[in-house]
Amino acid sequence: MGEISITKLLVVGALIVLLFGTKKLRTLGGDLGAAIKGFKKAMNDDDAAAKATADSERLSHKE
């Protein structure tokens, strides 16, 4: 009973689709994708800002 088979996953997936509907799931997927995209962009912006700060500090220490 502890094993998760493909048939159990399909049944759970079908129940979720019946419960929420395809339109709501599509909207949820789009929102999740946009959130992940925004998170990645924020992380890249933060890394770029940290690198620029480190570079400017390194240049000021050389003077």
C-alpha cells in the first residue's frame, strides 16, 4: 500500500482536474511560471548588484 504507482498518480490527477477544472489549473500554472521567472530575474539582478559592489570596492582599495 505504500507504493505509488502510475495508476494511482493518474487517478489523483483526474480527481484534481475534476475538482478544480482545466481553466483554473491553467491559470495556476501560468501564475506559478511567472513567479518562478520573477524570482530568477531578482536573483540575477541581486548577483549583478553584488558583483558591481565588489568590483567598485576592489578598485577603491587599489588607490
